[in-house]
Amino acid sequence: MPVAVGMIQSLGFPSILAAADAVVKAGRVTLVYFDKAERGQFAIAFRGPISEVKQSMDAGLEAVEKTFGGEIISHYIVPNPPENVVAVLPLEYTEASEPFR
């Protein structure tokens, strides 16, 4: 099954929390990464089937826009990431995320 990685970076913790919530509720995706970016920016990454990632991305972006003070800094989807990208970047399924696949 072809998989994709989606990434959303936003300004402010409330907006990224709303995005993460919307992303996992909108499709069969797994949240695999969360971290602070810089200057009050936060980022999340999620993986799943390509069609589900696209659907979840739309829901996450809408959630950021609806959150007071939320601002989308960047977002993108990488369909079928090669193994060398997954090995280097923190996008792999971990033991902590495995129960939610």
C-alpha cells in the first residue's frame, strides 16, 4: 500500500494541537512526529495511505485557520518517501506510535 508523509508547521501551540487532533480524526493516519520549530512555531508529521494523508492535511489546515491566533507557516505532503529519507529523518513508526497504526 503506497504511504505518504504529511507535515504541518504553524504558529502557536493551540493551533498545532487543533491540527493534530483534526488530522488523526479525519483519516487513518498516525502522528509520528511533534516538535517545537522556532520562534513559537510547532510542527507535526503524520503517515498513512496517500489518500488518507491528503484528507487529513485538509482537515489539519482548516483547524489551524479556525484557531484564534493560528497561522500556517508551511505544509507539504511527500507521497511514497524513499527508505533513505525515512531512515535519516524522524518519520519512522516508533514503538510509541505502533499501537495507533
